[in-house]
Amino acid sequence: MTNIFKLLLPTLFPSWRFFDVIAPSPRIQYALLNAAGEITEEWQEFRPRPAHLPFKQMLQRMVWNPDWNESLFLTSCAERLLEKPTTHSEDEILNRIMADLRKTTAHNHLNTATQLQFRLQLIQRNGQTIEQEIVFYSRIQPIHKDEKRWS
């Protein structure tokens, strides 16, 4: 019986010692391009965090929040890209951005875009200033007509 309590205790009272280093978390930004060689300054944050959450919604998210779990997975993929770039992590992020873009029609130029690219931005506080650094650009991914379900 004491073995069961020894196994349950870490789940009830977790330890926060699993963080090796507290480092800036990468933010994923994406751009929709109209041509293969286009350079854009119109980067949009992918799944921006809300500025404010009502208390009821915070409680609800403590029980059920699959979108946040997927966002945590994408953050892990972004961190892996910074440590050791792999096409798997890059593909995962591109596929999730593409899937989200298929769900929404909030963007005006979705119908004309032919290319998708994302970049990773590190944001960290240094004293009173906030420093932003672009640390990774993905390959430019063509948006195929059969994948473009929002048009």
C-alpha cells in the first residue's frame, strides 16, 4: 500500500526541477507569399496568446484544452529546430499552420497566396527592454490548389 502512495505522490505534488535552463520560448510567425521569390514584412503570429481570459474560461481550460496542448507540441518542435534542425519538425509546424489556415477565412489574401513560410522569433527581457531576434526561417512551402480548401 505504501508503494502506491510513493507512486501517486509525484503526480499530486510535481517537482519543477525538470527545467534544465530557463530560456526564451520561440514564437512562430508565418507569412503567405504570392510568388516564389517574394520577400515580405507581413509576418503574423501563429496562435497568439490572448491578452485576457475570463475566470470561467481559465477554469474550463484547466480541464479541457486540446488547442493549448497542440501549441505546446509546436513549441517543442520549434525548440528542436533551434537545437538540431530536422525536416520532421519543420513539416509538423508547416502542416499545423496550413491546417489552421484552412479552418479560418479571416485573412484577405488567402485566395491569392501560393507559398507559405514560417520563422521563429525569440523574445526575451533584458532589464527594462524587450529584445526580439529572428533565429530561423523555414523553407518556402508551395500551397497546392487541392490543399487550398479555403477558396
